[in-house]
Amino acid sequence: LPPVTMSVAHIFLNFQHVLISALIHPSYCRTLEAFWLGCPSSMASSTQGSSGPSAKHTSVAFLKTHKTASSTVQNILFRFAERNNLTVALPITTCDHQFCYPRPFSAHFVHPHTTPPDIITNHLRFSRAELRRLMPNNTIYITILREPGAMFESLFTYFNQYCLSFKRVPNGSLETFLDHPWSYYRPQEKDSMYARNTLTFDLGGDKDRPSSEAPAYAKRFAAEMERVFSLVMISEYFDESLVLLRRLLSWDLDDVLYVSLNMRTPDSKSSLSSENTAKIRAWNAIDSVLYDHFNASLWRQLRALGLACVEREVQLLRQSRDRLVRSCFGGHLPPLRSAAQITNKELRPWQPSAKVEIVGYDLPVNMTQKGHVPPRDECLKMVMPEVQYTRLLLRSESLRYRKRFPLRIVVQKPSIMCRW
């Protein structure tokens, strides 16, 4: 009898512990919900038999690629860093909000007030050696890719006034460019990285490898990137990718909730024929190999987890996001608006040109919040564009740095001149 009595008491105490944790931490409750749905849990038990969530991983390097939903991932990381009092590496002021892209990344591009960092997520051209100099040894590297056809259409529209390879095309016609790309493309020209194999360039690779060498090079490069990145997310399967990200980092479901950012208006988008998609993939042959490789890799990981489990956790993620939206905004998301219609300048997205409109959100001053109410500041930051959020973080991290080191005077080297 005594052993049975002790066992029952032990079970009761464990149940009480779990119940109290669930009541205090709603995200813990939702993680438990994923567990009880039959999914393997990231809450691992130790060999001693103690239970509870694994420690959240806080050293993350996210390679922010172009036109891949990477701004949404960046916003998730920014908010996680603030909630957990982490340091985000941010660019020096001469680099603006990017790490002197398209120059290869250097640790010298990092603002000294934002070191030593836990997280890095602003645009940079990947350099593994420089990032290893900067980041902790246990840093987890992640990035995101997008289907080359849709990505290139977005690049062509977004950068039509910045990339000369696009700007010289008559009538700004994507079809005209695809018919004779070498008539407009200049490999050594400013901003040419937006016009061919942009993913490869962002990852630090050779976007202009000769066509005879490209297939073998692309396979080697994909294998090299697989050794570096613990997770390569896929834009078309964003929520499924977040399931893997959350588990990789041992984060709560609430840590990966999001609102989509940096979106174009529907009339700024062009539909692609299968013929033009094929031309884009041929022109961006290395990117296409990378995408196909890591799309297959993503689905291998999802199948290993169990597709039914993934589907249930995606549903849970979306339900939690809907609850957060209701709590923050009193119902549905605020309607998307043009920059000119947004009264709060901290929420106005950057506009690349008059030919494409990037929309954002405007929060009502007297918005009504419902249910478990997050701080209004957190709701604001969930829809805050990259440029404004980067500046806000730099101000707060600089203030924290000066409080820690009141006598230090930091002088940035004027010799580093970078484009925006």
C-alpha cells in the first residue's frame, strides 16, 4: 500500500504542477495541447525523470533573403528578443537598416552598442567566417527560400527603379526581359544581384557561374548550405516551416505567432504563365536547384515528424494567431492601407517606387482589446515595418549599453561607406 499511495501522491503533485503552469502561462497550455494531440513534444524530460519545457534556444542567426516572407520571420525574432531581453546585432548607421548589403558581411558592420549579440536577422550577404567571429558557438543558423518563379516576379516588380538590368527593359515588361535577358543584364552592374540567382548571392555564392558549370556547382553549393543551416524554411509552406522552427528552438507556440508584413497590393502582382515560369527557372538555374533541394529537405523533416501531427500543430498555430489578433485589435486585423493612408508614421512601410505599392496596417488610437490582452506596444510591434523596428531596437539597445558602460565613448569609423 505505501508504494501505491506514494505513486498516487506523486501523480497528483505532477498534475497540480502542470495545471498551475498552464494557468499562469497560456503558451505552455497550447504546447501541452500539441502534445496531447499526439505530436512529439519539444518539452523533453531529463534522464532523472523531471518534466517541463526545455530551455529556449536564444542564439539564432537568420539569413534574411529577398522577397521570401523573410520580413515576417524577422519580426518574430525581433519580438522574441525584446520579450526575453536579448541583444540583436544591428547595422552601424552608415549601413542604415542592412549590414552594408551587397558587400560580403563583416563583423565591422555591426553597431558596437549591439554586441555581443544573441540574434542577427537584418539583411546581409552571408559570410560564415565573419558570422562565426561574431555569434556564440551554439548559434543555430536558419534561412528561408521561395519558389524561383514567384520570387523573381516579385523582385522584378519591387526593384524595377533600382536595378538597372530591370530599369532598361522597355515598358517594364517581365516577358520582354525573359525573352532576351542578356540584352539587359550586366553582371558587374550595381544591384545586378536582384536580376539573377538572388538567393545564391544572398547565401554568399556565385550568381554568375558559367552555364556549363552551373549544375555541378549548384549541387555542391546546396550540400554546403545544408551543412551550415539547421533549418531552411520554405515560403510556400510558411506555417509548416514554423512548426519545425519552434521545435528546433524549443520555443512556445506564442513565440512564433505573426502577421504577414511587407506585402504588395494585388494589382502590383503579375500572374505567370507556365512558359514564363520555366524561363525564370532556367535563368535562375542555381536558385532553382537550391529551392528544389531544400523544399525536398523540408518535407522529409515534416514526414519524419508526422504529417498528421504537423497539420494539427498548424491548426493550433492559426487558432492561436486568431486569438492574438482578436486580443490585439478587437476582432479582425485592421484593413491593409497604403502608406499615404497610414496615420502612424511608425507603421508606414517603405515604398520602393511609384510602380509598386507596399501596404501596411494602421492601428486605431482607441482600439478595443478583448480577452487575454497583450500590451498595446506588443500589438504595435507585430505590424511594425522592418526599417522602423530596426531604428527602435537600436535606440533601446544603445540606451541599455550606455547604462551598462556609462564612461565608454564609441566612435564609428567614418571609412565604412555603404549603400542603403
